[in-house]
Amino acid sequence: MGNSLLGKFAFWQKPQSVTDLGIYVGADTLWVYRAPTQEGPATVSEIGLQAEDWLQTFAGVVKQFGQARVSVLLAASRYQLLLADKPQVEAQEMQQALLWSIKDMVSIPVSQIHLDYFDYPLPGITKVNVVVTDSSSLSPMVRAMIDSGLEITSIGIEELAMTNLFVDDPQARLVLSHQPGQELLLTVVKQGQLLMQRRVRGFSRIDKMSAEDLSLGMADNLSLEIQRSMDYFESQLRQAPVASIEVLMEGPSRELTQLLGGQFNQQVNLLEQDTVAAHMAALALAELSREDA
């Protein structure tokens, strides 16, 4: 899979590229990131999406940035990530086998399921991660990008995007990331690979909490979830302890980082950002750079 959900769209075509962009697609907003150039600093544009009018939206992107190569990252609300037993079939039969394995786990009609999958890089794991989207939503978005003159290099998900944070780091890092309104995402990444991931329920409004709320129990509850995940990573997956805990969130992130720092032997670091969504768009662009390397 790499980090792509493109699959084989029959209408795929490649226009001439001019610039590179990372696009993070939220529920009703797009964030478009362009890296620094000789002409100026990095830019992030926030573009509202009205009634999923994709053609108008991406026409606006082209009007602002010109024709471009784009790496797209979907927000969690736009896909489902499922864990399934890996079918014992040939590679060319894997998607069809997985379709029948997961069809009862989702509410999408079978005819509209678009899926891809990826393995964990650790030995001895017989499960596979299945990414499921509704083709009736994904296909119009893809077609509108192409019709607008954009070249799509990949379509990815938040869990895999985290691997772009520490591509060359030989030590495992635990990343806590939170987009407002979503459940907390916990990932362990190492040398550009995803070793473990889980969504942690009960913290969807952590960015709205006060520093006092954090100190009166919320940080302790989160510390417990982190410790459980680290115990699983070390004992069940038989991996060395993570080297650090990285925090990517809005709201009282600095206070949370300090509170967590007193709970663990590992260093707890705050990943500085303006908004998490803007950071996600930058991670989408980083995926494009990895593909070119």
C-alpha cells in the first residue's frame, strides 16, 4: 500500500506538474501546505468545503497555487481503519479476500467499499490493517482533483502520516496526536515505519480542557493509557522501550507535556505547531518528498 489509497481508478491521468502541495482533507475544510521556496516562506491555506463541492474547491486550489502535484491526507472522519486476520491468498487476491472479511464490520454497501491494506513491519503478527473508505465519497474528490489539473501522488491516512515525523530515527518514538473533535491517536513510529497504533477513547475534547482539569485527573488517566500501550509494545511485541513521547495537539499542550513528563522515564516533548491540521498538511507533503527520494 505504501501510504496510498489511490487504488486503480480508471480515469487516472498525469498533467504537467509545477509545484508540490500537501493537502489535509477534514470534514468540511481543506488545509493546503506549500513548503518554503526561494520566493518566500512556507504557506498554509485553509479552504472551506461547501456541500462537498469538490470541483469548485480544487479549482480554488489551482487558482491560488497553479497546477501542482499533491499528496492528500484524509482526516479520521473520512475512513475506517480495521484490524483483520490476514487471508492466506496470493497478493493479487488479497483485496477481494479482505473485502469479504470486513464487509460486516462497516455500514458501507459492499459495492461502494474502496479498501487498501498495510502490514505491520514486526515479525510474528498475523493481522493486517484494512483502510476502508466509501467510494461514493472518495471517487468524486479524486475526479475533481484530476479535472482541476492536479496530479495526485498518494492518498493517505493519519496513522501512516505519523511515520513522516522521524524518518531516519533508529529509535522508536511514541506520538500522541489529537485533532479537535476526534479521538486521541497514539502511534509508535521508527525509521519511517508504523510499529503500533490505536485510537484512545475519552479524550476527544482534551484540547478544550483547562490546565486545572488536566492536573485534576485527565493527565493521570492519559498516563495510564500511555503506560498500557508501552507495556503492550514491550511485552507483547517484544520491542525495546520507546525513546521519547511526542505530543502533537492544540489547547493546553504545553501544560500536558509538563504533567506527562513527571510520569515517565522517557523525555516528553511538545511538537510545536500553529494548528494540528496545518501540521497534518505538512506531513502529507513530507510523504511526497519520501516518494521522490
